Amino acid sequence: MKLLLVSLYFPPAGGGGVQRPLKFATHLPALGIETHVLAPDDPKWIHRDDELAPPTQAWVHRARYIGPRGRKPAEELHGRTGLDRIARQAQLVSRRLLVPDENVSWNLTAIPAAIRIVRQEGIDVVLTTSPPSSVHLIGAAVKRATGVRWVADLRDSLVAHPHRRAESLAVRVKEQGEHAVARLVARGADAIVAVSDAIAEEARASSPRGPVTTIANGSDFDDFAGLQYRRGERFRITHTGSFFGKRDPRPFLTALADSGLDVVARFVGDFRSADREWAEGLGLGDRLELHAYVPRRRSLELQRDSDALLLLIPEAGGRGKGVLSGKVFEYLAAERPILAAVPPDGAAAELLEQTGAGIVAPPDDTVALRAALEELWTRWSSGTLDGTGLSEDWRERLSRAARVEELAEVLREAVG
């Protein structure tokens, strides 16, 4: 079988969204699937990680990216007032006019490139992986032009993203465009893969023509090989990842301030200026450490060398319940205790309770968050806060390799 995997996020782009397509392309060739990847030459993404090694057994093709550069509008507008703010908003408005997302113009070069690769290489199946949702337009166009099978991989909800500010008119307009993509995927894809059961149920509600399968993200235990935990003089809890939309560090930071504990909270990645300025009013001093974006290897080092890890998933009006992000599995692979500020009745809470890897508290409940933090600190100070090593059974069930085997089966069934 020959596969063409289409992804906007692929090395040298950095960030968490790169890992799923990268791991697919790394492991599928070992399962007898000749793997080709189509990615932008430069996605102009806000993060770049030149330390990420591309897959050695896959062919990587590049199509010129002609879309706008990745930006952080909230950061660019922060602190601006009057005419200065209006001028910057005007510079950002063109991104809002692109539907379903600001990356849709990549299709102008990616669709012809994908059609050419399918014909030249004798591709059997195309796998498009979102976000952004506009990548699925490539799969639909290539299937229509060549008759190749098409599988759509949904890493985020197409219709109810938990981190978007759904109360915004601009966001609602964008989501209408993504509803159209969801209908296109349902009508055209020969199979749909979803990263969580909640997203799979959304896909099934659209009456898809093909089967819908949940294939969660996986844990890359080998990525932590050689990384050590060393107990320090102060308790360190680490959050890695960017803050955007509804993701909010303030309840946890309030709980930390109220606790009075000598705990160092490390935030690694993009931390909003508005949150930083707000946090200064808590008087945390050296109990708060803010680190800019770092390459993934350094992020993994900091995770392993932490006394605990902080996971944040917002309620987002019920949208957060079904979120089972790649960060959950990365933290599990780090094998450090997790303080999970997540919906208690959600998918992430259920997995952490099953594995015994963390303490769950509602993301906006500062009293519960403080109690969870105090419990971890007490166990640490008494020397009883151990790592969260998983059983061999759990390691096998959660491994990325097992997930890729599930994907390979979906691809084979789609080709028939």
C-alpha cells in the first residue's frame, strides 16, 4: 500500500501539533505502508524546531506555502489603545476574512502537488490531518480528480473547538465555514479517524458515508529515554504548552498564591502578556517561572525533571469534556505525578483516574486546586511522592506504536 499523508504542521515547524503526523510518518513504513508526506516548504508558523528529525523511511514532499504568517493577535493587540490599536486590528482583519481558516490559501499549491504525487507514485490512499480544517479540502479535491481513497484524521473538533471564544461573532462566522468542511468530510471521506470519542460522535452525527474510528494520541515512552528526575530543594510543578483561547492559568495561580507553599510553578511556552501582568499582582515572586518556547527535547527534559506536571483543559461550556489532547499522553510518558485541572467528568479525567497518574480538580475551582496542590506538596515533603510508572499493560495500550497499528488497519480497510 502507498499512502500520501497531508499535514500543514510538520518539521521544521514546532509545537505539539507536529507530533501526531510526524509519528504516523515514522511508524507506518515499518508496517509495510510506503509513506509519502506532503507539507509546506515553510508554514510560517510561530514555532520552529530544527532539532526535530524528519522520518527516515518516508518520502517528504514540499509545496510552497503562500498563506499568512502565524501570528498571535491577542499579543499584538495587548496594551495598544486608540488609533494604534485600530491600525493593528486593520492589519489582522485579512486573516479573519479567510474561511474556514487563515491557512486555506495553501490549497492553491498543495492540491496540484498532491494530485501530481498521487499519479506519479501510484498512491492508494490520502490521509489529511487537521487542524487546520482547510487541509481536508485537499483530500476532497484529490479524490475527485484521481479517484484515490481518502481518510480524514480529526485532531480537533471541526464544529466545537474547546479553546475558541464561541461568544465572538468572528469566531461564529469561522465555525460556520468549518461546519461546511464537516459536511464535506462526511460526504466524501471513505473513512474518518478521530482523536477522541467526543469528536468521533460529532462526526457520526453528520451521517458519514464511511466508518468513523477513534484513534487517540499515543505515549512516546522512548522519547524520554536517558532523561532523569532529580529531586531539588523546592517543589517544582511544570506546565508545557501555549496559552490561547479559553485555556487559563489564573485559577491555578490563585490557588498557588492562597496556599502559601514554597512551590515553583514553571510555565514553558507562550504565556500571554495579559496573564503575566495579572500574575504580578499575586506577589508570587520567584515561585513563578516563565520560560519561552523551547525545542521539544528541552520540553521533555523539563517534564521529566519535575516533581509534578500541570495539565489545563478548560470547561469551555462543556466543550472541554471530550478533549484528550496529545499533552495528556506526553505527560503520562514522562511518568511524573499530574495535577489535572480538567473537567472532572471528561475524557482526560477518566484516563488519569484509570492509570492512577494524577489528581483531578475542576479547572476553575481554586479551593479544589489548592487542596490538590497541598496534597502533592505534602507527599513530596515527606518523601512519598514517587513517579507514576505505568504497568507494562498500560504502556502497551498507550504506546504510539499501538495507535499507528490501529491507523494502518483503517487505511487497509479503506483501500479494500
